[in-house]
Amino acid sequence: MSKSVNVEVSLAEVGGNQTRLIKKFIKKVKKERIIEDYLERSRYVKPSAKRRRKKILRKETARKLEKKRREKQKIKY
């Protein structure tokens, strides 16, 4: 099983604004990937499909990191 994650947001954290409270909570839930993990586990995924998805994600992350690295090199201080 995966680790359990507790996401909390207090009213004091957002200055008493309830709309900001909800937005901040949703943002934290997305960051922790709670809903995505639940949806992934709710149905069976073949091992080959898992590997394929991982491979695609690795390529995307590598592409993003390479783009950031190239942009960083172009900027001269």
C-alpha cells in the first residue's frame, strides 16, 4: 500500500477567506496526486501499459529538463 497523506488547510493560513481556503486545499490535493493515485488504483492496468506510460512520462520530463537547461544557458548575467 502507499503512504497515507493528510492534507490540511486552516482558516488562519488563508486569513479567514473561505474561497482561498478551498482553492488552497484543491491545490495541495493536486500536488500530492491523491485523486490521480485513486483513479489509477480503481481499475486494473496491464503491466505493459504501465511500462509504456512510465516511458512516455520519462521522455516528457527529460524534454522539459533539457528545455530548461538550454534556456538557462542562453541567459547571461
